[in-house]
Amino acid sequence: MPVYIRKNVSYTPPSLDKLPQESEDDFVNDPELLNDNLPQPYRMIDKTLRELIDDTWEVIADREKQRLEEASKVRPPQYESSVELEAVIPATQYPEKQKLCYATCMNNSPDGQYVFIGLPCGLVAVEALTQQVVSTWESENAEMAYMKSYTLASQVYMITTIDDMGVGRLFAFSQNANKLFLVKVLNASSQESDNKLLISKLEASTDGDYLGMVMENPSSHDLWLEVHKLPRDTWVSDLETMTAAIKKKEEKEKREEAMSELETESVAQSEVAPSKADTDEPSVASIANSVAPLDTAEQSQSRPASGKSQQGSEPNNMGNLGMDPSVLNIETPRDPLSGEYKFGSPQLIMKVKPPPTLTGTSVANLHSTCQKVESNDVVGTGHNLLFTQAHLDLRQSVFDHLHDNLLKYLPEEDENMEKIQQYPNFHFLTAGRMLPQGLEQSSLEGRPTTVAVWWPGSTNLMQYSLIKTSKDTEFKPDLVWPFTCKITSTETSPDTNIIAIGLENGNLVVWDRYMGTQRGVVNVQEDSPVVQIRFLDPALYPQDPPAYPPYPTGTGTYILMMCANSALYTVSTGTAAIPLQINTISMPVENDNDTITVLQPFTYHPDLLLTVTRKGDVQIRDTLQGTVLCQIQLPATHELSSPWDPVLAVGGQGQNMYVKGNVKTTEESSEIDADSSLQTGIVYVYQLRSFPSLDQYWKIKRSSQPLTVHTTVEQRVDALLAERIAMQGMRKNRMQEKWATLKDEINNIHSIKEIARINATKRNIVTPGSVGLPVKPLV
């Protein structure tokens, strides 16, 4: 094999000075000793320090990367507040605690005119646009922790509250009287006894017909749901009477004040000119006689400190004024303005207990077991089985034996976790085809007839009828919806005719309760459950009414939902013939601090969406696009009260936002206040109308659209006949046009037939003999 060697190539030998010195016993030494000649244990210490420095450097590099990414993000515009509320409530008995800077919870009225703020000793009603305190209610150690308002009637609101001791209260606020009334203390009897019952959750129906509250016994750790029927109409009638009495009392005060002023002026004039009696001016006595007589009564007794209602803009003299008890229809003869009147009590109609744990039957024979089986009128909940306890124990033993190698990796069961109670979720629903009780009764139209209940960790959505007449308050569900996965969230449309159920496997199930059909099932994410669902205003849905039929039909809407990784999606729900369509608004967050904790659309501006992140950012987004339009900025010395449950409300029909900011705690502040339960802060008011980034959204005007339209047979027939009659004039013109074109159409038909006849005569007929084929003789 030939070898080719390049010619004229010179090689430069290495310098002898640069050659490393080799040791004769180098090949038997530890390689680590070449760079580290430290003896033990210093060598191990050095190695540990090097690893620590490397780990620290990685953390520094990651933080630097996050800082650069955060700095490169496009920041939404940040706006500061224009008003700060931290003053003491006027005419309060607890000036040290009754300050707006100690606000514990907040909620706006359904129409946005008022904002109700919970305080350490009661609650106040504040006018949303002017930020003026119009009424207060005070009670010692009644620190409000939860609050929600409902509309009872025009200019009458009901407020449900839970304080820090688990006491539930019902309040009524009359806009005409600008006064808060304590209607009922729900668990007052249990607080006085040794066996106290706490209220953990309190919600009412939209119009205040029914009230659901989750009761808890702390001693036995029992938990159940109670549903009460509220005498709404009676309460509204009593409030109107009380409002009239308050106005009458105010008129009497004004007259007495005018008389006292006139008397003071007359006394002053008499001291200056005693001969004034000879003039023609009337005396004070004649003025007093000319005033119409008013009803008089004894002065009411002072109210105890445990419950007190007063006006915020005037001194507290309302409770000491007299009034004839016969003016009001009240059970106790007390002053209607003292706050000690009685309202009608709610009526307990249902008690729902959590599903029992799976246990075997204790009977011995088959006949006795079958007698305990649930009836076949509804689908069972799956807890009444025919298995014995020995059979269930045997199944558990077989499972443990087969999966012994995997059970050791399961986390150990914590005994304290079993004591943590998970509260049920419930919705009040109107009548529908799935549970038609009360559907044909006109008196129940638009009112709740069903309550849907599901417990955390359960796969069944149980529905109970509210119009059953039964002495027993504990009965089985009338309808059970089983699902293949655990339920994580539910939500109903404003008219409760459509219900959306979010599952643990990321599926969303939508049911049309009114028609009794399933709208569809869509998978949002396979690895993240649906945790929050919101029905958006139907006005956002593209409105394209069909040309036929002529009567109104239902429209569609968007369902906004959020998964556990804070990914936002919208699902469009059109008619039953249109499948569900999913649209991604925002992708899952990478940083845990950007996790969304609050998701709430604006009531009067459906194009805007309020979100709160885990790190305390209050943002306003575009509802359908998901882009952050602006961000609420608190001062550097304050932070959001609690990112998971912030104290904020939107009032003035979306024009103002109230946000509670607490003073930041620093390590230097070692001194703790004596009353550490009070979190000092400031209630900031933001004028959303002044935000430039939201100007285009205030100009959008959307008309309200009904989600479900109920058209009777008579209405459909009338609409079809009206359309037919309206088309009679057009029908005559069409008939004339048809007869005018009939002659041309006949001529066209004759010409076509003539052409076909001529073509038929010119056609050559081919027979077997004409082409040389033998002709078969006829038999």
C-alpha cells in the first residue's frame, strides 16, 4: 500500500522548558490530589463549600434571570387612589375600634349604590359615589368576617353576615329611611347554651326567598346544611311601615326644632322690647296651637349595648324618641325606632347531612337486606349497598396484598387532616324539565323551587325540592346526577336555567335545566381541574337572531372558567344544535406569585374583568381578550389585606373601587399593639372613570339580552298568524308577477318539447341486422 508523504514540511519541536515535570510515583496517587493537596477533614470541608457556592450561584443566576424577565415585561398602567377613608364613624360608642381603617370585610349592593363595610364592632352603609356614612349598626365584639347583600324589593336590601365567632345575622337596609335594621340572629339560642353551633357558610337566593346556612358543631365535628324559607313579603311590609314611622318622627323633630327656635327668638325679643305684645305678630302659644297635633308616647328605654342602630350623619337620638306602638304591626310593644322590634322568623324546611362513609350492612339474611335498599324512583347515591362488612374487609385485604410494593410510597395519614371540615356548595334553582315540580304554577314563576347540593370529594350532584310538604326535614334527594370524576366547581346562569359543572379531570359539563337536555361536554385541560366558573353577560355573545321563526328565541352566552394553574378559558354555549366551543384567554402561569385568587366580572360593564393575584396585584382585564388594561397601585407603605380573601368592592355601578390596604409589617417593628387583632390600614377609593386606559370601555353600551326565553303555544301561534297577515299584501304582488311570467314559461316548455321531437326524428335506430349480426329467428 503506497504512502504519500508531504514534502517541505517542517515540524517545530516543543520547548524543553515548557514540558511538565513528571513524578515517578504520579501514576499511583489519587487524581484529586493533583489539584487539592489538603488533608482530611479539610478536603471534605473544601468540597462542601465548593458545592454550596455552586448551588448559591445557581440560585443567584435564576433570580437574575427572573429579574431580567420581569423588567422586560410590558407593564400595564398603574393608577393611584384619589380618596382615603380612615376616619372614625360618627356618633359611635367605640371610637377606638369603629374606624374605617379597621375594615374587616366589604360588599357592594346589587345596584351598586351602596357599599357595606364590616368593622370590629358592627357594620356601616356608605354611599358609593360620595363616600358618606349613611347608617351604622354597632354591637360589642361583633367583628364581621363575611358579608353579602341581596335585593328584597325596590330600595330594600338584605345583608347576610358572619362574625369571627361564627354568629350569623340578617340585616335589612332601607334606602328611603337610610337605616340598618337587625332582622334576625340566626344561631343566638345556641350561643347561650353550652352546646354552641357555628355558622360556617351563609348564602341566600337571588330575591331573598330562601336562605341556606352550613351549621357546624365544634364539639362533635358534625356538619350539615339547613335551608330556611324567609318571610320576604312580610319583612318588606314591616320595613315600609317602619320607614313611614321614621319619616313621621323626623317631621315631628323638625316642627319641635322650629318651635324651639321661635320661642328662643321671642324670648330674646321680649328682653329687648317688652312692649312687643301690643304688636300684631303672633305669639309662640298661638303658633303652637296652629300646628297640627301629633301622636305622643312615652320615651323609649335606652337600648342595650349588645345591639344598636343609628344614623351616621346625625347624632344618635333616634333610639330615644317616642312613637305609638300601635302604628306598627309588631309583636312586642316597643319603640319602632329603638331597634328592638321583632321580624318574622325563618322557617326550617330542609336539613341535608353529608354522605355517610361506605360501610357494610349489618343484617344477616338477604330478605332483611333488600328491605333496606333505596326505592327505585331516583338514582341512588351509591352508599346503601348490599355488601357485608366482612366482604368489604376482605376486598381491602386483597387490594393491600396485591399492591404491597406500592403502598409504602403513599404519604402517611394525618389525623388532623381528618378533622378539617369541607363545606358543601349549593345553588337555589328555578323549576325546569329535569325536576318539573312547580313548573306549571304561575305563583312560583321566577322563584326557586329546587336546591342543588354537592359535597367536596363527591361525584354526585343532588337536587332537593323546596316545595315538598313533609313534616320530616331530612329526606332523600329527588334527583341525583352522577359523574365519572369528582366535582370541583359549579355555577349557574343568572336565571338558573343553565348549570355548568367543573370536574377534577378538566372536563366542563353544561346542562340546560329548563329544556332538560345536555348542552355538551368539553375537556379544557387533562392535568388541571376546573376551580372557578363564571357566567358572563349574554350581551357579550354575538347576537344574530334568525329570520325564522318570528317569535323570540333564546340566545347564547360565554362561560368563563379558570383551572388550578390559573389558565383562563371561555366556552360559548349557543343553542342545543351548536356544540360547545372553547377559546383560550390566558395560558398557565409559570410563577406561583402570578396565580389568580379572585376572578370577578364587572356587573354593569361586562367587558371588564377584575382579578387579584397571589402577590397582591389588583388588575382589570379585558373579559374576552384577557389583556391587562390597568393595575391598582397601593402606596409603598401598604399592601393588600389578604390576596386570598381581599377586602374590596366595586360601587357606583362600576365607577368606584374600594380597596383595603394594611400597613406593611417590618422586622424592625418589634413592638406589638395591645389589640393585635385589629389590622391598621386605609380604605382607598379609586375613581375608575378617571383611568385613561378604560375610556373606550365606558363608551360601550350593551343592551341586556335574556338567556332563556319561554314562549308559550299561544304566543307562537299569534306570532305566526301575525306574520301571515303581514305578508298578505306582498302575496298579491307575487301572484301578479307569477301570472305575468306564466305565458313565457309555457312557451319555453313548448319550445323544449319541439326541439326534443326534432332530435328524435334525426336519430338513427341501430338494429342487429344493420350491423351484420345474425338475426335470431322468432320461436
